[in-house]
Amino acid sequence: MGTVVNLSVTDVSATDIITAENLGTTGLQLYFSALPTDLPPMGTGVVAAGATEGGTATEAGFEAGVRESLNVYNLGPGGGSIRVTIEGA
């Protein structure tokens, strides 16, 4: 609960499509930030346990040269597990 995990991604562009499938038992937030340890900004959407959400990298907060760290925040309590797919537009 309350854990931030950074996912290693490279060569992401603003229009790439991101799909997040929550395989765990608690809500997770997927977002881009300036640092790999940043907490999610206010208003970040939640991927509920068992749900799949998608959108562009920009919608997830990506900003080239500023917010390029892709993080997952575990709202807990419960185990977090997420499958992320990034497709170039």
C-alpha cells in the first residue's frame, strides 16, 4: 500500500497508446512523472482490480523532456500486478 514502482520504458512519444491491465487485487494508478519516485498527481485515474484502461501517453501525463518516468502507485491494501502495453501511434 502506498508504494511507487518505476517501469523502465524508452522512446515513448506523446501519441503512443498505453493499455494497462490490472491483474492484482487493489486499485493502481499508472502515470508519467519527472522522477521515478514521484507520487501520482491529483486527478490521476485508477485502474481497478481486474480492469483494463487505455489512452495516449499524453493522457497519462507524458511530457517529453519533463515527465518521462512511467510509474505505478499501489492504492492498497492488497497485491499489485499490472500488464502495460505501449504501442506507437
